[in-house]
Amino acid sequence: MAKSNEEIFSFRIVDADHYVTKPNKFMDISYSSLYKEELNQVPILRIFGVTKFGQKCCIHIHQVYPYIYIKYAGSLDPEKVHDYMIKLFHAINQVLNMTNSNSKTKINLHHVYNIELIQGIPFYGFYHNYEHFLKISLLNPDFKKKLITALEKGLIFGKVFQPYEGHIPFKLQAFIDNYLSGFDFIHLKNIHFRNQ
């Protein structure tokens, strides 16, 4: 929450959507530390609303990525985890590129933004201990369902994976993670206005 003397821009959320575009060098991370290459696309969450004075507005939120989790039961040695993440990255890209029906899209397009090892308690069933998961963040929300299907059908590593949080749409996932809800106010600082 911002301090009382900081300037805040607030408006009521009316609707939201997303689009995918080339990274903005001032607002987006344009280089992947996972696979050491420039990103060619990033998702932007767009929220439409109205201020308390009745002015209509639209904000473009950068650095928000759709994600899913899968269980990880391998070695916790950092080098082995990193090697597994790189193999998983290449396997996901290969499968998603094969399922891409857009013939104008480059065949070697990257779909994964990042993969990171986290701990959590599974919520399918009863568990009382933490387990390890891989959080797979994507560059295009439209490929989330294709990734889930590929994981469930065993198209990656020939193994069936149970995706977690795969049923949550990108917009709702971003709202939940940032404590937002429809028709509630969003309070922002550090914003940049576009020139007309």
C-alpha cells in the first residue's frame, strides 16, 4: 500500500483483456535469464475503468505472465534443477510449436517466459507437508490450454503431468495475485501516461 503522501491514481475496474506484443524496452523484461535470449513477445494486461470524476481510462499492465504449476520430484541440486528446467523449456516449445496452426508464425517461437522451482502444499487431496513444484510462466496466454493438454496427454517427456492452477484464466489469475476484483477500485503509483 502506498504512503499517504505519495500520489495515487485510482479508478473503478469495469473490464479487462490482454494482448501480446513486442517488449517495450522501458517497461518489459526483454531478455530471458532462463534461456539467454531476447524475448520476441510479451503479454500485456489491459484494464478499462472510470475514475471517481467520471473519466474513462485504460491501463496497460506490463510484466504479468500466465502460469501453471507441475510437481517436481527430481534432484534438488541447483545444477540438476537448472538442466531439467532447460530440457522442459525446449520440450514445451517443441510441442507448442507443433500445435501452432498459424503458418505465418516462426516455427522456433519461444512460448515459455520462465520456469522456477517453488515449494507449496498441493490442494488436490490431503497433504500436510510441502512439496516441490515448477512454476511455468508463458509469454502468450492463448497457449496455456494447449500446454495443459500436452501435459495431460503425456506429450512432454512421454510422461503425464497434473497441471495445477491451469483452470484459472489469465485475467482472473492476475486479479487474484494482485488482490483485484471487478467493479472495485484499483490504486496505482509509478504510472506513465501516454502522449496523445
